[in-house]
Amino acid sequence: MSNEYLNFAEISEKVSFIDVFNYLNISYSQKGDELKTQDGIVVNVKKNLYFNTNDETQKGSVINFLAHYKQIDLREAASLLKSQFLSDIIEIKPKREIPQLKLDWDSYIEERGITEEIAKEYEIGFVKQRSIVTGRIAFKIHDHTGKLVGYIGYKKEDESWFFPKGFKRPLYNVFRLEDTKSVIVTTDPFDALRMASLGIKEVVSLLANSMTAQQEEQLIKFNYILLLHKEPGNIVNRLYSNSFIKAPVLSKPLKELTNEELINLIYPS
């Protein structure tokens, strides 16, 4: 059992339901001091407490909500909330120098519709040398200013992603798009680079299904946004007041679309 100290009262007070809903990519509406989701969750913003109109046993704090939502115990839920939202003020460690990894071409990259030229330009490839992403296809990640912030890795055998401990997701590829007012948003960087291989380079990736507050800050700078997401509601609600945003219904994952289907989705006739 973990010996991590958890102040349940502090976590329940400092972590808001809005932050949790955004973290989980749950769509919600707000009227005054009340939040509502399509699943019957109602939140009193001032008290930071919730109840479920469809199940009277579901009620309480953000810890209670997350525990039920993810089907985990209260301690695990509290620990997750602490690490996700309060870790920056709890622990600050000196940053290690980021290594320059050798990124080799891999057949899986080609299977995802990415050309070798684009793989080299955007710096992705299979890593053989000893590192935290050994045996994975690694993406070199930069922040919105172009500063290298690390690598993320994808293991094709079990389709799992690896993110370094403490890694804060930037908006992938946004640093290359300083002179454009339109952008396509994906959840998977493989999909973004496939579009780049088709000559569509005004594209970014959230690197996950949810959108962070920092990614939101970068996206509201664009006038026109095409969001390619299977559950776009939360993100659309957060962006529509600043940008014209379109989120077409996806009949299947982007990686299963032919090039013709993908182009027709982006540029419908």
C-alpha cells in the first residue's frame, strides 16, 4: 500500500469540477453556479460538490466523482487528482538534459501513411539506443516556441503510448504554424503527420483525447478550426466563442480512412 500523504479535504477544495471534466473530456454546460452533463451530473460550483439525477447514490466531491467514473477506490482517485492538478506546487525537481536520440525509419510509420521525408522533417522514428523510449517509435516534442521538451513513444505491439513522468502535453506541431489562421486538430500525432505527408501541413495534435488549458490557449489564436475527434463536445464548447470551429462526425478512426476519404473529410465537396 502506498505511503503517499493525501489531504482529501485540500484536494476536494482546490481541484474544480471544471478542471476534472476538461481532463476527462466530458462535455458540460454552465448556467450561473451550476454545471450539467448529458449523463445527469449536476455540480454546485460554489460548493464544488455534485450529484447524479439518475442515481441518488452518486454524490459528493471531485474525489467521489473520479472514483466512480474510473471505477477506482477513493485513495487512488485522490492520488490521481493530486498528481494531475497539484503536483506543480508540491514538488520541483531540476530538469535533466534531453538527449538527442537516433530516430530510425520503421515500416509501421509507412503503414500509418507517413512518408520517410516527413518522418525526417518532423523527427520521428524507431529508437534502438538505450533510453526511456527504447523499442518504441518516438516523436520529438517541442513547445509552442519551438523549444525541445522531450520525447513520447509508441509501442506498436500493444498500441500503447509512453509519456515521461511529469510531462506536460504541448500542442504538437503548433510552433511551425505561426503564419496561418486555420488549423486541423487531431488527437493522434500519427494522423497529423499522415496529413502532412498528403501536403496538408496546417495540422496539430492534442496527443490525447482531452485538451489541456495550455493547448486551449494556443488554439484560440486560430480563426478557423477543423476538429477531428470522436467525442468533440467538450473541446467545441471551450473554443467556439473565440474561433469558428467545425467537428464533422467520424464514421471510423482516421487511420482506417483511405487517403481519398480523409481528403474528402477535410475538403468536402
